[in-house]
Amino acid sequence: MTDVLTPEQRKYNMSRIRGKNTSPEIKLRKLLFANGIRGYRVHYNLLGKPDIVFTKKKIVIFVDGCYWHRCPICFREPETRKEFWIKKIESNVERDKKINKQLHNEGWLVIRFWEHEVKKESEKVIKQIMKKLL
Ligand SMILES: [Zn+2]
């Protein structure tokens, strides 16, 4: 059988197999910890399964995979089974919007970061979170 997955797709499949604790999420948790930020929950049962939830402050944080959520900077169209993957990615993006709206309506402040921001611009990410927590 030929291998038809791009590296991103393979990584996604692997992360689904491993379940939670994918790497940008862990990186973000380490960042929070290193900056003395506590009092958040992970795997908190809330719409959209946010990566980090500050229950008292009513703040949720998502880390969106650049490929699966169509990051404007990193996203490249898939080379194989294009229609299939694009459709999937577009439905992710639509779902993100609905989740944002719904959580907002329920009084949550929703913060989303791109995977590449958590990986490469961690200082900016932490600053943004700290500002919201004050
Ligand atoms: Zn990106």
C-alpha cells in the first residue's frame, strides 16, 4: 500500500492515537508553569475541549494546530486527497467559530493561539495570557 498521508496528516493520526497531551498543549502548560501561572484545569469538560481552562476567571485557551485549523501563515494545501482534507479542515474552522460564539454566550473569554505561536513566540503568548488574568 502506498503512503498517501502528508507529514501533517500522519502527525494528526498519531496524535489521535495517543489521545490527549499533544505537544503544543504540553509546551503551553510548561510555559504557564514556568511563569508561575496556576489555577487552571486541563481536560476540563467544556464545549470544544479547550486545552486550558481557568474556571474562576472564566477564561479558556485553545491551541489550534496550524494545519488542521488553517493558520493563515503556515497553512499549505494538501497534495493528496485534496478535496477530502480541505473539506475536513473547513469543517474544523466552522466548528471553531461556533464554539467561540457559544462559549462567549456562556460568559467565557476565549483565547486562541496557533500552534506556531506556542512553539516559536512563547513570550508573546505568555504576555497575552498574563494580561487577561490580571
Ligand atoms: Zn501557524
